[in-house]
Amino acid sequence: MRKMLRCTALLLSAWMLLLALTGCRRDDGEAETNRNSEIDLSAYTVVYSDKAANSAEKTLAVKFRTTVLEKYGVELAIATDDAAYDSEAKQILVGHTAYPPTGTASDDITRKDYTVRYDGNQIVLLGGDADGLSSAIDYFLESAVVLTDQKILTLRNTDPYTYRYTYASAESALSVVSLNLRTATSASSNNQGLREPRIVNFLSEKRPDSVGFQECTVFWRTRLDTVLEPLGYERAQPVHNNPQAMKNYIWYRKDTVKLCDSGYFWLSETPDFASQGFGSEYYISAAWAILENRATGVRYVHINTHLDAYHEDIRIRELEVLMQHVRQYSEQGLCVFLTGDFNSTPNSPIYETVTKEMTDTRKIAVSTSSKHTYNAYSNDESAVYESKKTIDYCFCFGDVSVESFEVFEKSGGGYLSDHNALLIRAVICKR
């Protein structure tokens, strides 16, 4: 009998331990899920910062309220933080409000980090930026709330808790350059012989992880192979058996990134073969490289291209082929950077089509430039981004935070090309 009681007690203890383990989740922070009672979230008010009236935080707060209504049938009140703080009020604080719980939760939040906190009254949803806040909202809706059989929207865990997710260990900083070299010309005050050392000087100073060159003729490819090697750069794509057809290449910095795979394709009806497509008189190609950060193991794809110079209808057809390849990598969960001379202005159908699926890094950079990208070897400071002289871009897809977007006209005392160089510094964040 004693033996049976002892076994029963052991089994009961094991069962209770199993319940305790399955009821507690820790993901880079503290999140306990022992539900003692139900909390009717329908009594809560969504609160966002009064100073965020036209910001992404307001947009996300409104979207959060709408999602709760659509998903759970619960209509929450919404307000700003201009009223005096009440510690007993039932509130969901979205973003950087002026109320104390937000300040407490914001400690050490950077970039795309996010936190979800419940202190017994207020619920805090906070991110280091808009992407982080969006992740906090997603986590809350997917993991922190539940609709009971009695149609009460409640917290899974009604004890005070903090869930914290940090990207710090998964950050991959990188820098990307795009530059149209201008086809080699000898009878010019800015011929290739004069500009070559300026380009070398620029890359030596900025040290990007990957560089996309357009109009990279046989002359340029041969010269760049030689002069960039001492800087630690290597060409990603092999020489095509029709070298006159291939004029877009990518070089990568060997000490910071590792080449995983690379190649090229043509923007034509037969992308696997060197071909002039859609009536273009040129061979229009795109180079690609999958690169891996040596320190973090985070990968990204760099695609580099140059669309037809004269016909928009041809560019539209070329873009269709290009975006098919972008989707191929995005579907694999890879971040994609698309650089090149698109021969299209910001108000063009080309730009509109690309930005339906990708983001113009200039637009989302924390620090950005308004300078044009095409200079024609003339210093016209009035020609800004919105002008017809902007035809070069770096677009991105994926979980990317763009720190800076810079435009460089000169280096080493002279023009780099008739196009300006674009330099993008970004951080890829991976869960």
C-alpha cells in the first residue's frame, strides 16, 4: 500500500512538473503563462502618443485596433496620451507614449527589438522602430491573447510578465555600392584612365561589402580585376563566353562576406542565354550574388542591372523578367538588394512597379540624401532627387533597417563617372 501511494505521489509530482514546464515560455526574456483568472480586454483603451499623430505609431495603433475587431469581434476604444496618467486605467499602450510603463519597457530597446509587458493594469507594446512595434503587435495577437468559449478576449497569462525579443545577436551590418562606370571613353577630360584611380580611392575609403558596377565593359572588368584585388575585392561572376554581352558585374569584399553562389541572366525572352530581348539593340543583363556575412552567417542577395536606355516599353518587359528573379529569392526568405541604372525617374511606371514589391532605400534611410544620381560631369546642385536626373537606385526586400543612403559625385579630386555612386549602409535582422 505504501509503495502504491509512493508511486502515485511520484506520478502526480511528475504531472505537475510537466504542467509547469509547458505553462512557461522563455524567449530571450521572461514570459510566464499561468492563467489564474480571465481579464476582459474589451474594457481596455488603445493609447498612442499625441506626438505621433501622423506617424507610423499612430498607423500601427489604428491597425491594431482594427485587427482586434476583425479577428475577435471586440471593438476597443482608442485615445492619445494627452490626458493625465492613471495607473489604474485599463490601457494598451502602443508605441512610445508619455506614460511611465512605456519608459520602463523602453530600456535598451534598439532598432527592431520589441517587448510586450503586462503589469496588472497596462499592457505595453513597444518596438525600437516601426518594424519592431509591428512585431510586438504580431506577437501579442498571436501568442498573448485568447478568445474564451464565453467570447471573452483575455490574456493567456494574467500574471504580470515581460516578453522581450532582441535582434542584437542576429544583426548583420552591411554596405552596398552602385555605380554606372560609363562605357570606356578615351577622348574626354574624364576618360577611364583618369577616373580609375578615383574609383579605387572611393572604394578604399568606403570599404563596402559588395559593389554593383554597370556599363562594365571588357576594359573596365579587366582593369578592376587588377586594381581591386589589393583592396581585398573579388569579382563574383565568371567571365561570360560572350564578354561583349555582359556589362554588369558585382565585386565583393572577401574579408567580410563569403560568396555562396553567383551568376547572371538576360532580361529577354531567353534569360538563360546571352540575348537581345524585346526589341532592344543591346544585351541587357543582370548579375546576382548570394553573400554571407562571415561574422554572423546572415545571407543576402545582391542583384545588379542596367535597363534599356531608350524605350520605356522595352524596360517594362525587362523589368518583368527581373522581378521574377527577385521573387525567387524573396520566397526563400532572403533579403534582396537590387542596384542599377534603371533609366527611369521616380515618377515613372518602372519605379512604380518596382516599389510595389520592393522599397527604395533612399526613402527609408535614417540618414538620407536629396542629391540626384546623374551628373553628366556637371555640378548642378539644383538637380535633386525628384528631378529627371535621378535614374539610379538601390531597392531592397526583406527585414532590413537602412541606416544611411549617400550619394557621391567625386572622389580623389574628380568625377567618378557621369553617374554618381550610391552607398547604402543597412542592417539585416533575422529572427
